[in-house]
Amino acid sequence: MNPNQKYLVVIAGPTGVGKTSLAIQLAKHYSGKIISADSRQFYNEMNIGTAKPTQQELSEAEHFFINSLSIHDNYSIGDFEKDAIKCLDKLFEEDQLVFLVGGSGLYINAVLNGVDEFENVSEETKEKVKLNYEQQGLSWLQHQLEKSDPAYYSTVDINNPQRLQRALEVCLETGKPYSSFLSNSKKTRNFETIKILINTERDVLYERINNRVDEMVKNGLIEEAKSLHPNKKLNALNTVGYKELFSHFDGEIDLAAAIDLIKQKTRNYAKRQLTWFNNQDTYETFGPDDLEKIKAYLEIILQNS
């Protein structure tokens, strides 16, 4: 491998497919470090519901951007791009290969290509979106964003009204898809990228998701969500795994229904993630048990650099 060539190895895929374990094994093999691109794992207070690596897993490979924020912090994709590139610049001073791991396609894309700055949204547009949301509800936001920006709709948490509102505001203000500001900048990077997508059969993935939710409940998800319930209006907590339990605590649904809803919405999210990554035609696809195949694939690239 050319000692002056730096490589960022992206390990992407849907939630629950097994990226964490695989990435740690690869990082150990190559003595590499891991940057998390899972936007839910940034937050220190959210542990069980975000399926963070265990303390044992974190000790096996050095991780960045896990437990790096509080739920009270405001943090944008643009912030992550700047922080991740700064981190990579430092890591590449010593390492030739670093891993970027996660299922948040827009965050991965921000590191690879950059995020464009877009115009400030007028108060008039903000009020228009807010009023329609208050009068017509979440389904209106979802429908409008799906029409205005199907690419972003396929990857965003469609049950998070703050993110939907922000994206729709930009669409209305600029006349352009919100995702166009997140993916078209193609900033120059000082590293080469190797993109790997981890996937498996749909029924296997869904079974893994269902089992993982059951394990989360056994490991204390309900208690964790209860401790966070007073902060339920924070944007960081407007996410699958917590919102459904908040509805249960508020007396809107029973516990069994909440757990079933977590499974259903997580499966839906995984499907949208796959739609996003399958539309990115530069990923090489492997299964979660293909460790040796991935090593061989990386070796071919590295030896010919």
C-alpha cells in the first residue's frame, strides 16, 4: 500500500444488520479507528434505545462521535461534517486507514462529499409550514416532503416533525430539494473512499430487528425511556424507540402496543435506509458474516494503490 495514500472505509447498512460487530473486527485487524456516523449514538443520555456498542466493544477499537453530545445540544449535519473532517485530518497523520460506520446516509454523505450552505429561511415560510403542520398534522408534513424531496424522505425519520419542517421550509424557500444542499457539493477530500454496504435477506433482517428490540426491553429500555420522558420534546428524543414509549407513559397506548410499534417503525426505517444506499451505486455489498471476503476485497484495493 502506498504509505502516502489515506483510505476511509465506509461500513454502511440498515439498522440491526450487524455493522458494529463487523466494523470492530475489521478495525482490530487493520489497527484502525472508527468514526460513528449514527446520528442517534452521538447523545450521551441515549444508550439502550440507540443500540450503542457495549463497553467491551468500545474497548476493542477506539471510537469517535459516540457519547459526544448531550440531548440538550443543537447539532446539525453541517456541524458533523466539520467535526468529522477535523477528526479525520488528525487520525490520518498516523493512520493510513480509518473506518466510518453507520446507517445515517446523509451523515455519511456529508463526510464524503460535504454539505452546501443554503439560504436562510424567511419567517414567512417558517410560519406557513408551522401553521399547516398545526392544522393538518404530521401526515401533511410527510406528504408534502415526499412530493418535494423523495430522496430525503427515503432516509429521514418521517416521524420527526422538526426535521420534516426544516427540510420542507428549505424546499419551499429555495424551490430545490433539501437533499440537493446535502449531497451536491462534492468537496475535495484528502483521502480515498472504499464503500461497503452490509445487507442480508429481508426476512432475516426483520427478525434481527424484532429480536434486538426484545433484547433492548430486557436490558432496561423502558426504564431508560422513563428517565428521559421529562425531556420528550427535545429534538434528539424525537426518534423511534423513545417516542413510542413516551406515548405509553402518556396513557395513549399500552406497553405491548408500544413495543410492537417500535419494531414496526424500526423495520420501516431499515427499509428506507436500504432504499437510500441502493440508490448509491458505488457501494460493494457483503453479508454480515462476510468478514474474510471483506478483508480480501480490501487487500486487493490496498495492494494495488
